[in-house]
Amino acid sequence: MDKRTSFNLWFVVVAIGFLFAFQYFYEQSQRVEPIPYSRFEEYVAQDRIAELEVTESRIVGRLRDPREGERAYFSTYRVDPELAQKLSGHDVVVYGATDHSAIGTVLSWVLPVFLFFGIWLFLMRRLSKNMGGGLMSIGKSKAKIYVEQDTKTTFADVAGVDEAKAELEEIVEFLKDRQRYGRLGARLPKGILLVGPPGTGKTLLARAVAGEAGVAFLSISGSEFVEMFVGVGAARVRDLFEQARKLAPCIIFIDELDALGRARGAAGMAGGHDEKEQTLNQLLVELDGFDAGEGIVLLGATNRPEVLDPALLRAGRFDRQVLVDRPDKIGRVAILAVHSKGIRLAPQVDLEKVAELTPGFTGADLANLCNEAALVATRHGREAVAFEDFEAAVERMIAGLEKRNRLLNRKERRVVAYHELGHALVALSLPGVDPVQKVSIIPRGIGALGYTLQRPTEDRFLMSTEELENKMAVLLAGRAAEKIVFSEISTGAADDLQKVTDIARAMVARFGMDERVGQAALESETGRFLGSPMEGGGRRYGEDTAREIDIAVRDRIDKAFAKAMAILETRRDEMDALASKLLEQETLSAAELPPPTPAKQQAEAA
């Protein structure tokens, strides 16, 4: 509620109260004459009183024959009769009074009303705050508006996504100089959709565009359009674009667009209702209704573009899609340079080597890595963050927190030691496998009793059949080592089996790498959405093909397990010696492990 409106309301209420009080007292004063109690006794003695109304403190009566200048009705306050009789003998005029004044009587009625009204107003304001403005403003947009001074993010704060940044620089130039871009008839895209995995910097890029262009920035999440009341989402979309037209030139940023623009067929199968469809329809109408020449640019961000409605992505709405992908090594170095400005680095720290430790990390992961490394250095009492702190932080993020208080019995420790060394020795024996950096039997995370840390030396985008088969052999080497040494297997390979099965099934059903099944994509990676098959996904083959796939997957897993068994049987003596050392030290670094076999070195060199 506006402060001015609240003041006016209170003024009207008080004015009406005073008016009623004045009218009541005025009428009473014109109708009834207040008299002293002693005169009342005179009237009684003269038999002039026709009727009386007596209360605990007051007497109201009517005269039989009012004389000239007298009113028919009179009133007085009661006085103790004995006191009045005693005073009348001394010619004293006696007045009665009451402990309760007229103002007190009025306040006794008014104050509770005002108190109740104040409590009601307080509760309504709290409800209005929780509902984003109350019932009267529930259809208002919840967009946070940042003016030029508030949006301090620029392209200098964004690193590692140079291609996406170059795409958005054109938007900035248009917002700064619209006439220059319009002189040849060019039209700026109405909507730009930022697509990429979580943590890659989509929201940061949007804020940087607003900061560089120096225009207002309206930020809202897709989930904030949907409320418990029907029609609220559509009303908020309308209000959002009305605000944008008033602030133009400006940027509208809708984060998590998939919450608002999910495909209408998929939403229905997932238990959605017409309210979300109305909101989406209103967004489509607004996208058609404004001209990009007004200086309004709509930015959207999502990490699930496959669930968006096709009508939202057609030309004339979200014209341009910008991929904000995971950074490569050069991009990671640039991102680390940005996030390491706030921490004190040791002189010998090479950010390029740190970037080599983090393939697949997003910008958010790298920001967290810098913070974790600073915490590790602080924990060890160092004056600056060293390279080993970054290594410890990477292990912390990948493998989890060390659980040194998780005690294993002697047999379990031996099983874990041989299991992890099985992974390491097979990885050192096969080409195309990520090099082993560390082997440990210190429990980490939720369920890991030990771990073998492998890190690629470069970014990889393609993998051959042989490389996938070797990767499967490394994953199954832990169970193979248990089988060789203890003649039995344990539950420690549950996660390895899950990964191996996924790789084998992808090779057979997605990548067409099995000759018996053929070169056909029988399954898709995004074939299911929230447990329900989406259009174009799900099972697309018959029972005979399903049986062939199952047999091919099993054969590939068996073949990988046999390869791991053969390698470990050959290197059994090495495995026993390293197991004794690992049980004693609990951790083996890459320098303490045997070098890669010549066959692997030749294959990797080739």
C-alpha cells in the first residue's frame, strides 16, 4: 500500500469519527439542560417533575410545566442524598459528577476499533509482502529492476566463453547506437536464448550485456510467473512487458526459461494444467507484439532446451540461440585468472597447470575450486595458496571429503587396496586411457572406500571403439583384482558396473559400434523426461532386437573383464608389492607407481 494512500485513509476515518461525536453531543446539548443536583431537589420539593430515568450515576427527567426559558428535559449527576441534604442547609449549590468523562466513554469504544483495525492492517501488509504486493497487486510482475548504476558487471568479468561473448557484443552495440544498425534495414533479434549446462555463466553473461549497454535490466525467474491463482502468470507477463516499454531501452532476462516455456504436450503428460499454457501463450503474444526497434531485448537462459515449446523457438521470437558451453583449457585459464584475483597466490603457481587438472569444469566449478584452495591453504597455515592446495581442492570436489574416522577391518582394507591397484595397473597398461595421478584407500565422500584418481591431459571430444573398450576394462579391473587375489568378488564394484553397463549399452544402441546389432541409433540420450517417454524418444525396436542388444552388451562387458583379468595375472607380483606399500602409506602418487608400459607409450605417441 502506498504511503500517501495510507495517510488519506486514516484521515477519512478520524474525520468521520469526530463528525459523529460532534453531532451526538450537539443534539444532546440542544435537547437536555444540565442542572445542579440541588436544583433537582428543589424541583422535587415543588412537585414539578413529571417523570425520571435514574441510572447508577445519572438522572434524566421531564418537567410538568416548563416555564419560560426552561427546557422540558433536564439531566444531572447523582449525589449522595445525605450529603446533599446536609449541604442544602448551608445554601450550597451541589453539582454531581462522574468518574467517566465523555471523552473516556468515546475512547472506550473507539480505541478497540482502532486496535482491531491496526492488527488487521498489519496482517494484511505481511500477507501482501509474502504474496508480492497483496491481492490487488498479485498480477504485478516480480521482476527485479537494476538500473545502470546497479548493474556493475561487464564483459571484463566474463571469461572462457569468447564465442558467446562475441555474439552478445552485437546486442550491446545495437542498444548503444540503434540508428547505425537500422540504417540498412537490419532488425535486431527479438529474443536471444542462452543454452548451456548449469554453471557455465549464462546469467553472468546477461548481466554483463546490461552493464556494457548501460540500460535497465529486468531480471526474473521462469518459476515466478506461476502462482496458486488462475490467470496470474499471464497477468504478470503482460505487466513485465509494460514495465519494459516504460524503461526502454532495456533488457528483459528470464532465467530458467524451461519452467515457463515447457512444451505444452510434455507439460500435459507430466501433470501440468492450463495455467502454465496460458502463461506461455501470453508470452508468445507479447513476443509478437513488441518491436525490437523500441530498444527492448529479451534474453532467456535454460539448460534444458529440448523441453522448450517449438513455438517459442521459431523465427521472430527467440531468433538466436547462443551456446554457452563448458570452457576448454584456454578458457579455464582465463576463468581462473578472473577468480584468483581475490586470493593470494604463491609465485610458483601456474594457472595453466591448474587448468590441466580441471577438464570438464564449468565456470562455477572453477570459482568454487579457487575458494576451496584458499580454504585448504588457510587450514594449513600458509601465507599464500600453493599448487598443492589446488590439487587437494580438486580431489575434494571430485572424490569428496576424506573420512579418516571411517575405520575398516584388516580384510576390508586389503580388498580395497587390491581393488584400487587393479584400476591403476590396467590403466597403466592400455593406450588411450587417462593417466593415473593418485591411488588412495582413505575413504571419501558418501560411499567411496578408496579411489583411483585419473585426469586427462587434454580435452577430448571423440572416442574410438578401442578407447571405450579399454575404459571398460579399467573400470572392471577392480573386480578382476578381487577375483584373482581372493577368489571371490565383493559389492565394492557396484558403481563401476553401472558405468560399464552404460558405456556398453551406448556403444551398442546409440553409437552403432556392434556388428551384430548394426549401425543404427536405437536409443537416444534424452529419450525420457521425468520418467515419461517424450515425443521421439522411448523404445523404438522390437523384442528380438532387444534381446540382441542385451546379448551384445553382456558380451562386451565379459570381453572387457577378461582383458582386465589377463593384464592383472601378468602383473600379479607388481600388484602384491604395491598393495603392501599402499596398505602402509594409504596413498600412492603417480611418481610411486610403475611407468606406463611400452605398448601404451607407443600407442599414445602415435
